[in-house]
Amino acid sequence: MSDLLPVADEFVIPDNPVLRYLRQDRLPHIWCPGCGIGTTVNCFARALDEVQPDLDQLSIVSGIGCTGRVAGYLNLDSFHTTHGRSIPFATGLKLANPNLKVVLYSGDGDLFAIGGNHFFHAARRNMDLMVVCVNNSTYGMTGGQVAPTTPLGATQTTMPYGNFEQPFNLPFIADACGAVYVARWTVYHVRQLARAMAEGLQKRGFVFIEVLAPCPTLYSRRNRLGDGVDQVKYYKEKSTIKNGVDTKEVALGFQGEIVVGKFVDRERPTWLEAMDSHYSKFFGDKYTPHGVSHGEK
């Protein structure tokens, strides 16, 4: 018996690095079993843990929809805004307090249907915002209607015989409108997604990260694609990493090949920096710069 290792009286449970970033009093969350949104939140929390930003200078804004509930679960200054209006709300936050790092977290319908026009112009202006779009190809909260990202041929409640409308290629839109950072990952690629979010938190300018996630309750069930695990297996088997590829080539089809990676990473002046540069030419020393970002002048 003397050769046996001693047995500890108590098990040591390591601290979960994610919990400090969550409003634990609001758990468990409302998302369906197999939904990928929770996985993206885990990745975002791990990105926060890696970057260690000043949480008092970080705000998160969301719109309406399943992904719009993310802001309510994060232990940050959170703003749950009206449908399609998260970007103008976030723009107002940034302009009122340029020291803030403002993150938008919303779905494909909220950001690219009713909110599409706001997205185009925020990217064009290079507003210093980080936009995370969880793309599940459907309106998951309101019944599974066809969305701007629903693939051709996929069945939805409003397209019972299959979608015939050409869907958006979200990375191409973001790239064409002027975003300085554009990436796409799936909820299978958790390490790459967390890394992209960490990079986005440290990037100045309009950042866009698309995350493909399953909606087993509506999209997968209606299209007979199985549960959330089956969709994650599909992401694993059909995804190809192509960093730096032309965003025109990353359009998605129904259960087809998926191109993931970091497509765009460039520099150009943010809207506040461009404004300061422009008006300082006219007013010289009388002009007070406003283009302060993340506490740096």
C-alpha cells in the first residue's frame, strides 16, 4: 500500500476563463439545442481574455433576432437596439466617445436586410467598428423566413418550394464597401474564429467577421439536414481555408463547398481620422482633433 499515490481530499476545479465575461445570473441562455450562437460567444470571450482590453472602454451593441440576444449575456456595457439599427446606434456611441471600442453582434437578417443600407455606408466611411455577423441563412426567431443569405434551392417558410433569389456574398459586400478587415469562419473553426475576433478587437477601422452557424430548429429541420452536430460535420468536411482569396470567389451554395479564412487586412484612415485631417487644413491650430481611438492620440 505504501507504493500507491496519495489521493487528494478535494478535486481542484480550474477557473473557467469565459465566465467573468458573462452575466451568469442570466444563464441558462434561451438558444435552442445545437444552435451555434453560443459557440461564437465562447470564442468572443476567449478573444477578450487574450487581448485583455479595458472593459470599461468596450461596448457591445446588437439588433433584433436570435443573435441579437448576445449583448444581454455579455458582462459589458451592452445595448440591445431596434431591428436593423444597431450600426447607426453603434456609430453614435463611437462618435460621442472616440475612446470606446464598439462591437456589433447581430445576425444576417438584421444586418443585411432591414439594416443593409447602414452596413454599406458604415463600411464605406470606415467607421471604427467591429461587426460580427452570425449567419444561419434564415430568420430564426420569427419563423424561418427566407433571408438575404438563404442559399439558392433551400426551403424556407416563405419559399416552400425552394429559394430562387440570389443570396448575398457577405465578405464580398464588406470588401467592396471598404472594410479594412474581412474574415469568414464557421463554428467548427473555434480557434481561428477566436483569433480573428482578437485581431478585430485590435484593428482600427471597419472590421467584418462572418460566422457560419447552424439553426437546427428551423433551417436544418426544414431542409432535412439533421441536427446541429450534423451541420458542424458539414462545416468540417466542406470547408477550405484560403487566406487572402478574392472575395468574389467565396459565395456560398446550398450545402456546397465553403471557403473560409482571412480575406482582407488593410489600412486606411477611419472616419474620425479623415475628418480631423480634412478640417485641420482649414482651421489649423484652432481645430481640436477628435480621432482618438482606444485611448491613444
